[in-house]
Amino acid sequence: MLYHVCRPLNTWHGVLFGLMGVLFILVICVIPGWVQLVPLDYQTVT
């Protein structure tokens, strides 16, 4: 979704894209409890 918001990639949109990526990685490193990857359970989907 962020890529579609930042298109076309001019200077300011490139800065926004890069900054959001860096902040995402930083949040994962600083507060890992907020972002968890869990396996999908396809049994609940009907």
C-alpha cells in the first residue's frame, strides 16, 4: 500500500517511502511484542 501512495517516486515520495521502511524496521527491533508473525490457519476460512 505504501508503494502505491508514494508513486510516482520523485524526491519527496522516495524520502517518505524510505523513512517509513526504516521506521517499520526500527519499531520491530525496539518493540517486538507489537509486531508478531503467526502462521495462517486456513481451517477457519469457509
